[in-house]
Amino acid sequence: MRYKVTFVVGLALGYVLGTRAGRERYEQMKKSAREIAQNPAVRNAAESAGHTGREYAGKAFAAVGDKVGNAVPASLAGRVRGLRDRAGGGSEDEWGTSNT
């Protein structure tokens, strides 16, 4: 019985210390990720990638639309047209980021 109690106490102590250390490491990683995301170079690269993606999506839609014709659902056609229109302008998208 004494060994069982000692084992359970050791297990509980290890769990508490391990979760505290794990939480500290999690907070450290979260802080690093936030710093990276706020880096202007990273933000510019992400914005550029988004712009390029929207541009290629518009081109792909046009190419597929020419081959498929009216078989593309209207909801998809409207969404891609909206993306293509926004890629050319300086407006904000639905997430509040600029497309310039």
C-alpha cells in the first residue's frame, strides 16, 4: 500500500511539474509566433502571396470558364469574379486586409 501511495504522489507531482513546464514552453512558442507574424517582411510576403493567388485563381477561372462554358455554378462564378475585381483595386477583403 505504501508503494502505491508513493507512486501516485510521484505521478501527481510529475504531472504538475510537467504541465507547468509545458505551459511555459507553449507560451514561449506563442510569443515567438506572434513576433514572426508581426514582422513587416513576413506580412509583405504573405500579402504578396495572397495577391498572386487571387490573380492566378482569376486566370484559372477564365481558362476553365472558356472550356466549360455555363456549367460553372453561379455562386462560384460570382465569388471568383469578386476576387478578380478586388485584386485590381485597393479595397479591403472580408478579413480586413488590403489588396494593394
